[in-house]
Amino acid sequence: MPSPFRIAVLASGRGSNLQALIAARDAGELPVEFVAVGSDKAGAGALDLAKTAGIPSFVLNPRDFATRRDYDFELFARLDAIGADLLVLAGFMRIIDGDALKPWVGRMINIHPSLLPKYRGLHTHRRALEAGDTEHGASVHYVTAELDGGPVIAQALIDIHAGDDEHSLAQRLLAKEHRLLTAVTRLIAEGRLALAAPDGVELDGERLATPLRLAGDALTG
Ligand code: GRF
């Protein structure tokens, strides 16, 4: 039997994306082993989900470190020791030091609630509404030193409706985020996706001209 693909998930909040990954694994749709859930917040819901699922977890409190850099080097040292094939940032609300993350480039993905390169950073739903956009979405991208700036692997789109507010938009998008993150993680676990440094993505050895799109539960070119 080949050894299972090992993923670690970092999350600062409720962990609904983590929950979606666990559910997909449990349904036999995601061939991975969860080796760790890490958080910067002791109260993160993601930690409770990890506990319930029997996944080892840890908290690293930024207040215990003099600098962001010290924190990040310790975080990645831990993940190195655990030995993950892939790090999934699922609502991990921290900017990460570029030097600390360097060894993980190509092995770390993030889900961001906007159609990157639009709206890097925070308040993406509000910004899409304020701009009068007619569509919105989420992106999964490889993490590089540039905040929300690494090569985009895949996106899920939703229409913005006349009566939408930040909350309704976030809610509707979240359901798509769960499918998007699961589908991308599956492709990586199957060995089909790779970062084509510095700024491209390869699927089955072919460079993508544009990010993959979520259609239903599947990704299309
Ligand atoms: C998601 O909207 C994700 O895109 C963003 O943070 C949120 C995390 O939600 N980066 P959850 O903790 O997975 O429920």
C-alpha cells in the first residue's frame, strides 16, 4: 500500500473548511491522512473539530514570541517535525514571514474569499459589493511570500444578487469554498497538480492558462 498523503491544516476560526475536508475524507472522497491541525487561537472552533475527529492539534500563541518571524519559524519547525506533504491554510488569519515559508512554497495552499487578483486582504465581500461587482467568488492559490498573491489554482464563482449584503454573500460563497478547497486538495493528493515556479500551475504536466473553475463538485479547465 502506498503511504497516505499527509496534510496539516492551519486555521484561526470556526473551521468549516476543515470540517468539509474531514467530511470528504470520511466519505472516501479525499485520500489523505490528517496529521495536524494548528492554530494561533486557543478558542478556535477548528481545534474542537480536530479533537472530535481524532486529529492531533496544537496552538501556538503569537504573544509567546518576540517577533512575527520567530513565531513563523517555530510554526514551520513544528510542521516539519510532524512531516506534512501539504499545508492547507483554511482561514489562517496571519501574514506569514516570507523567509519562514520559503521551504514550503509549492506545498502550501490557501483559500481566499475573492476572485484573486481582486481584493487581496480583508473585507472581500464588502469590497465586492461597494465596487458594484455582479459576480464574486473564492480562490485557492499556492502560498508565496506575497500576501494572497501566489499562483491561483482554481476559483468558484457566484452571482451577486440585488439584495445581497456582506452576510448573505459570505454565506452563499462558503458552501462553494468547501467544495473548491476539497476538490483542489484532492487533485494535489492524487499528485496531479504542481506549482510551475515562479507563477504558474501545472495540471497533469500541462501549464494552466487560466485557473480551474468549480462546476458542481468538480473542477474544469
Ligand atoms: C473562509 O471564508 C476563508 O475563505 C477565509 O476565512 C474563512 C474561514 O472560514 N480565508 P472557516 O473557519 O473555514 O469556517
